Amino acid sequence: MKIRKISASYIFAGDSGFLKNGILSLSEDGRVLKITDTGGNLTEEANLEHYNGILCPGFINTHCHLELSHLRGKIPRNTELPGFIKAVVTGRKEDKNLILKAIAEADREMRQEGIVAVGDICNTSDTFEIKAQSPVYYHSFLEVFGTSESGAQNIFRNGQNLLHLAREKFSLKASLTPHSAYGLGETLFSLFRENNDSDNRLISAHNQESPAENDLICNARGELFDLFHKMGLDMSIIAPRHKNSLQWLLEQLPEATQKLMVHNLHTTEQDILESGADKDNIYWVLCPKSNFYIGGIYPGSFLMKRYSDRICIGTDSLASNDRLSILDELIVLQNVHPEITLHELLSWATINGAKALGIDKWCGNFEEGKKPGIILIKNVDILNLRLKKESRVRVL
């Protein structure tokens, strides 16, 4: 068996930290055989590849909307969430060929950025064929959305049909998921709970992205409430819940599911306590560039400090981002919160995301037997182990 040996200034070895001049040994099909800690003293070996930079497992993008890729640059910045939602609804009415072309290009872009797995939100089947052909692993979260009580059965049935199509025709990993606390009426939430099967144990929901979300759930009023009313959604049955949206959402979801809470811009310690969200089956997904694009703010440090072992990274869509690059998201987080170490950042982008999507048996770190993909992070501040604005990914 031919063995490929790769060395670099440092290897990110997860819990073992950074190995200076370590050697990563791989089988011909890219499976990890072992990591050698040289103690920083690298000696010449035949066929040993050596690079300047940091070797890292492939990145995990835990939140994306691939089907919105055609909206790159078409939605203005700082619209706030209600304005953004309205623009996305309008922007979906595009030529199908243009949508498919943009999806394929976005898939290629993520591969070039060293992304090996994606948690992707879907409202249509537009992405299915491209995902089925892509070397990137996708878990498709098929989103149900609707407040109408009379239309709940049809909405849920459409979601089930989309799920069947993804799994049976395209052999995709997929699960039904609610959009958010505010995106479903009580009947639709009930249908979701009652029909949640053993293959639907992974949920991804938008959480507390805007103060308007808490206002809608707690008080049945505010900007989101008014927007949905103008869009023709039945808001007459929405009553004040007198609780934060995270608490309301978790009460509606099946207990025995792994949950990815996405955005969390306005999630406080009080919200966590009141909702009982301090659990091992809840992962917190941050999408800093998208948050700044839409509302001009970045995630705060509370969740990062409290739940570092369950923080994950997402890019969101090209409707609210200029690139689908996990490295870009890490650079932003480091700049906004310089106290975060590179070890934490890379863990969030690799093993945490793999655990969140339930795929850590084959990716997320350089554990023996895994096939996580190999990337080199170039142009790094090697002396201080910090990213720079010039840092880039090279797929090896």
C-alpha cells in the first residue's frame, strides 16, 4: 500500500493541540493512518510533502441555504430580518436554469474552500440533483413553514413528499425541520411532533436572530408580526405566549432529537435558564458574516464562552454573504472576539460541526481510520497561531 506523508509548520490535532512539524500519514484513499509527533524536529524523508501553514481536517458548514445562491449581491445590506425575509420571498421568483447554475457554482466554491460537509436548508428540490453528484456530504434540512391552521395538513404533507423524494430518488441524508419558533402554527408543530420518526432525529431551526422574533412570540406584535400579516399569513390565531421564543420553540420540538439552533444573536443566559436549553443535544450555530450583512451586528461572546464544546459555524446563504467560506467566518470571529483561540475556532469549524451533524465517525479530526479531507491554511501568523486577513485555504 502506498502511503502519503504530509507535514506542515503545524498540524491541528484537535484535543492534542498543534503539533509543530508533525507528520500526517494517509492511505491512498485519504484515510488517516496515524499522526507522528516529531517534537518539532523534522528530518528528511523520501516522498515527504512539507508545507508552510497549518494542516487541518476539512471544514463543516453547519448552516447554509444552497438554493438561494442565485441571490448573491441582489439583496441590500442592513435590511434587518423582516426586510430580508421579504426580499428572499420576492427573489425566489427567478429563472430555474439560473438558479441551478448558481447552486452548482456555490457547491464548487465550498469544495474549493475546504468544506467537506454541509447542513443545508431546503424549501424546494432545486438542490437535490447537484448534491447527489457532489463529493461534499450534505444533510438536507427540509423546512416546514406556515401559520395557517387550516392549511397545516397540506404544508406538512408537502414536506413529507419532499423528504421522500430526497431520500428515495436522490439517496440524500435528509430530515424535516421547523423553520423557527415563529414560522409554524400550533397545528403544524403538533403534526411535526406526532410524525417524527426514528430517521428524523436531527433538527435545525433559526433562533432569536432578531428582537422582532421575541416580540412576536411573547407579545404577538412587532415588525415580524406585521410583515407576515401583510404577506397574507393567518396571524389571527397567534396569541401572546408570554415567554421567550427559545423556550416556546423547545416546548414544541420532540425531546429525543439533536437540535442545531442557528444565529442566536439575542439568546441570553436568562433565555437558556428559562428554556432548559443547557443540554448536550443542543448545538449553537453562528453565522457572523450573514448577521452583519443583514443587521450590522455580530454574535456576542456569551454562548462562545459558555458552550465552546457545542459551538458550530455556518455561512448562511449567498443572499446574505459574499462568499461561502468557513475560514472567512473564523477570521471575522477572531477579529471581533480576539480572546478566542485558534484551537477553539478550528474545533468549532471541524469536530463540533461533525458531531452536530452526526458524522464524526468519518470526519472532523485526524483520528485513525477517518477520512476527513485535508486542507492547508496558508498565510497564518505562525508565531502567535492567529489567522490573518490574508489567510487562505488550499485543499490538499
